[in-house]
Amino acid sequence: MDVTVAVVENSMQSGRLRRLQALGIFCGFAAGAWLGGAEAPIKLVSPDVSPITVSLIMVFGVFLARWSVPAFVRGTAHVRSDVLQAPHLVIWAVIAGCMWAVANTLTIYAIRDVGLSIAFPLWNSNSLLGILWGFLLFNELHYAGWKRWLGVLGGAIGMFAGATLLAIASTSQAAPGRAMLGVMAALGAGVLWGTMYIPYRKAYLTGMNPLSFVTFFTVGELLTMTFLAVGYRGAVPLWHELQSSRSVLFWLMMGGFIWVIGDLFQQYATKYVGISRGIPLSNTNQLWGLLWGVLVFHELRGGGHRLYVEVIGGSIVMALGAVAIALSSATEREHASWQDAADREGQRYGVENGYVRASMEGREFRVGSNRRTLLDWLLIGGTTAIFMVLATMARMPSVNIHLSWAATITAAMLALLGSCGIALWRTTRFH
């Protein structure tokens, strides 16, 4: 009788693991779509606006989204509960936010110098660092088997080859003397984002919910970006530039808001399939960036046949490499090694074992009320009001864009948002 019960329990655990891994892969695809769309509003901004100012405005949008979206989905009471269980993760979240702010600023320079279609794949080299940190620090790919190792290593080589093609293409597409700066900025962003995933994985192995993690993550973002902007521009010139940029505030802050949606999906992917798989899969944003750049903003127009082969071929090779990595799903033995890493993290910081286990299984540790408080509605209502006011001041710049393609890509993003959000709710209730 005991043997039968054990077999049934193991079967249920295996089934749950497969569902969570499938959910993590789905979240990675959804993250790619929304992260890819987040940079498109930058193309609507005049080159006269400083990249530092552009990044600062985006971070304000990110800040509003990172507090209002969790308030809408779960309520801030859950955030307090997570902090009480694992207060040390607040510091890790702030550190990760600081790194994100610097990396995001570098992407602005990269987009200005080499364009969306080229910059995206270059900073997605963060996948390679994600694989390294996942293996060294969090027992990912341990006991994975040679087929999965082949998928990961083959995918990494493919991503490197694709990035090389795009770096070559950038020298002919970008303005003279600017290509190398754009390449270096994109690669620098990739290094920072690749290292930023260490706090991510520590948080989710220990048990913190992604919706709680991002609320403190954004504190580091906002503080770092404000410090950079004031230090680089000066307080008075920065204020004047913000005033003169009123017509684009809405577009840039909306870009930050869109980024948060993609980042939340990315964090759930990281939670359920690890950084060595979740990050490469979310880096399919390079294909969405290519769609926005080429179809909507007419990037590469006038380029020769060779340029199109290098850019499109490099993007496809990198995307195939990322998918090969992501679809090398974790075995039960590898997942057991993740649990060992989670137990180690929990013991190191004195986190309750039940809290850690519940998080890995995608369920709530202690069932509580999902009612939203007055604070939650103030966050939701205040954010909505701010965006409505900014929308009244917004002006469409004189940029040649293809509206039909923009609407088509936006509809596809919304479809992924709805379907993946429903899947997350049904499987985990966003836990």
C-alpha cells in the first residue's frame, strides 16, 4: 500500500513538473514578444533628446508599472508576506535594478548607432552568461544528459555565430565612426543583463514571487537612473530637457510599461525553467525587434542584398540557437539538483523550507485573502491617471512608419499576453 501511494505521488510530481516547464517555455515566448516591442517607442523620439534622458523617462514608466501591475494581479499584501519570509532578497532586487538601469541606458545608445534590428541580437548575448551562471551557481544542467548538453552548447555556438554576422552587418548600416560604439554598447548591456540574472535565480529558488521581486527591483532602477541623469546632464538642464520633451513622454513611459510586462513573463520563465533556458527563450525578442525595425520603421531600406542576408540570417541563426537551448528541458534528476540548490539558499538565509518548496511547485505557501486594499486601488488609479494625462500631451512625431504592420504586431502581442496570462492563472494563480 505504501509503495502504491509513493508511486502515485511521484507520478503527480512528474506531471506537475512537466506542466510547470511547459508554462515556463510559454512565458519565455510571451516575454520575447513584449520585450521586443518595448524598444519600439524609442524610434519615435527625436535624436536631439539625450539617450540618458530617454532612459530616465522609460524608467519612470517602469517604476509605475512595477508597482501597479502587481497591485492589480495579486495585491500588495502578498508583497509584504514575501518580504517577511525572505527579507534578504530585497537587497538583491535593488542590486539587480541598478544593473538593469545602466544596461537599459546602453541599449539607447546602441539603438541610436546601429538600429533595432542589429542591436537586439547583440545584447542578447546575455544568454551565454545566463548559461554559465546557471551551471556554476544554481546546479542547472547538472545530470542533464548528453542530448540536452548538445542542445545547450549547439545553441550557444549558433547564437555566437549569429551575433558575429550582425556585428559585421552593422559596419555597413550604421553611420561612419558610430558602428563600433553601438556594438560595444549593445554587448555591454548584454554583460550586465546576463549577470543581473543571478539575483533573479537566487530570489526564485529561495521562494519569492516574481510580482514581489519586481517591486523592489524598480527601486534600484529609479535611484540609479536618477543619479546617472543628474550627474551626466545636471539638474537644471535635465529639467529643461524633460519640459521640452513633453510630447514624447507618453511614448517613452509606455515603452517602460511594455518592458515590465515582458520582464514579468521572463521572470516566470526563469522561475520554472531556469536562467540557462528561460533567458535564451525570452531572447527571441530579437525576432520581434527585427519585425518592428524592418516592417514598421523601414530599417535596412536601401541596403544591398548582402546586408539583408547578414541581418536576417544572423537573427534567424541566433533565434534557432536560443530555441535549441530552451527546449532542452530539465530532467527529473536535474530538477532534483535545483532543489538541492534551493535548499542550500534556504538554509543560508534561514528561510522556511515549506515556503521554498511551495514556490518551486508554483503554489501559495499559506492561503490568504486576495482582496485588494485601498493602497492597491490608489496605485492602479494613480498610474492610469498619469498615463491618461500624458496621452493628452502626446504628439506623433514625423516618422515614416507602416501603421498596418504596427497594428498586426501589436495584435499578436496582445494575443500572447492574454493566452499566457490565462495559463499562468490556471496553473499557478500567479504564484
